[in-house]
Amino acid sequence: MKFSTKAIHAGQDADPATGATIVPIYQTSTYTQEAVGVHKGFDYSRTANPTRRALETQLAALENARFGCAFASGVAATAAVIGVLSSGDHVIVSDDLYGGTYRLFSNVFGRYGLQFTYMDMTDVDAVRKAIRPSTKMMWIETPTNPMLTLVDIKAVAEAASDLIVAVDNTFATPYFQLPLELGADVVVHSTTKYIGGHSDVVGGVAITDDKDLYEAIKFQQNSAGGVPGPNDAWLTMRGAKTLALRMRDHAKNAQAVAEFLEAHSQVDRVYYPGLRSHPQHELAKRQMSGFGGMVSFTLKGDDARALGFANQLKYFSLAESLGGVESLICHPARMTHGSIPKEERERRGLTDRLLRLSVGIEDIEDLIEDLRSALG
Ligand code: P1T
């Protein structure tokens, strides 16, 4: 099966009970058993629910994997993957990543004795040298949020050999990047973003083809219980059916926006892997089949100018999150990445002047006109 066929059919056979063509929302917490332990494979909805299972099957298929665990948010999925580790274990993490992931690692799991080293994972030799006897996992975000830096998944996976390699594939989506095929062991998504695609539901998923790792994540899912309800699972599954269509338009629009910004006299720097000026454009072409819908940039002038610009846009709403059909603009330093200390942020290039666009799938002429008039 090809990508969109899987998005529309994997896990989504007609309902065995009623013949409903579309997977029903099984709004139930529990299941009547014929006798103790005799049931149809479901006994309690934290453990398993048919609507959630359909979503898990659909999303695993999109990453060419067998197993998926859905969660109530992206950070809940991240927490479940980190939850397979034990106190004293060490994780190497790419040093530019979503602020909420940084906060979860440093301020929650750090207190439980897990150790995190944040580093520039574009330097694979340095990554190899940072491996200690206690290192158990590599955590890669690529492209990174918000600097759109790439990590060479294949090279890091080779350096990591017997470690667990986890990739947050939220920005690229499986439509443009398949980390498991490049040697990663587990993929995490905030399905709140492109997979759900309509900014109307929060969710996450962890996907793997490794049965033991799946069992360990599934144990976390059931034990810590951060599962999505059936309504949220259903909305996410509906959104994911059109992932390919949306991603093609997101990428086409983002390329046009990035090129427009790069050519504008008021713009200082543009970060988009699809630009020839992106330092890792060649890696992007090799590792991804498209460059995604996120564009970051700095304007000439100070941060007050950047904020003023953001407020003047008509179609780009000033909002956190990304990946919906509508365009958004965000000021990462004050919004999504505010939990990262300023010094560390700035070391990564995430200054107070940086703006991040989630380029939607509106007509590109309207988006460019909006940017042009706010820049003017
Ligand atoms: O928000 P949640 O569904 O819990 O997902 C967390 C998350 C994980 N990974 C990446 C790469 C993310 O970007 C996010 C969430 N990010 C935003 C809300 C944002 O605006 O960047």
C-alpha cells in the first residue's frame, strides 16, 4: 500500500459490529465480559479502545512500522518513551528542540536521576565522543524547532549502534521523512500538529517496529495512563487521512514564503531547509522527500520591530502551535521556547528577534501579500 492508501485504509476496515464504513467513536470506558477474562480483546479503555487502536494502526502504517501507542499529547508520548529508562541512565539530546521537551527532560525527569546532555548533533564525531557507559538513548529532533537545523539520522544511528535512537518527526511528518528506515528505533509525533492538521485536537504518538520497545512503551501507556479519549483519537485519524495532500501544499507555500522573505530588503536571515542557502540543504535533499511547512526568520532591527510586524499580519495568527491548515506566526523566545534559559536559547541562535511561521495552505498570493504589506 502507498502512503495515502494507508492513511485512508490502515486500521480502518468496516466496523465488525455494524458495518459502519467509518470507524465509530467507541465512547466507552469499559466492556462487558461474557465471563471473567472472556471478552473481545478489550477490557478497559485506558488499556485499549477500538477507536484509539484504529488510529494507532493507521499512524504506525504511515511510518512503515507495526506498532503505535497514542497519547493525550505530544509531551505525553515523549514522557512514555523516556519512561522506559531508569534512574542513572544518560540521554544525548539535540540542543535545539521544542521548549516543552527541554522542560520535561530537565525539570521533570532530571529530578528523577536521568541525565541529559544537550549538544549540537550535527557534529557526529562529538556525539560519538559524548557516549558514556550509562548512555541509553539519543533524542533527535529534525528539523529542529524553531531553528530548522537538521540532524543526520542515519549517521547518528550508526554512531549510536546499540542505543535507543528516538526521533521527534513532528516537523517533517512521515510524508517527508521516515526515520525508522534511516536506523532510528522509535518515532514520536505531536499529532496536534500536521497529523491532526486542523488545530482542533491535542495528541501524540510513539511508533516503533521493535516488539520489545513497543511492549515497554505500551507498559508506560497503560501504567502512567496518558491516553487520548476516543473523540480525540477519531479527530486525529480523520485529519491524518489528508496528510499527503496538506503536506504538499504546506511545502509548496513554505518554499514560496521562504524565497520571498530571503529576497526582501527588510529581512535579515531566513531558515528553511528548502533554500539553497540553508547550510544543510544537501542533507535535507537526501534525508527528506520535501522540506515541510515551517519557516523561521529574523528581520532587520530589534525585537520590538519583530513583534510589531507579527501584530500587523492578517492571515498569520499570532499563536503557539503549528501544522494546521491556517497560517500562524510565533515569537519563540517569548512563547514556545520561553522555558529555555535565555543564554542557552541564544547560544542556539534563538534570539529575541527570531520569528517562526507555520505556513498554512491558504492561497499563496494572499499569504505573500500579507507579508509584503506588513513588511512595508
Ligand atoms: O503540544 P504537544 O502535543 O504536547 O507536543 C509537544 C511537541 C513535541 N515535539 C515538537 C517538535 C513540538 O513542536 C511540540 C509542541 N510544539 C508547540 C506547541 C509549538 O508551538 O512549537
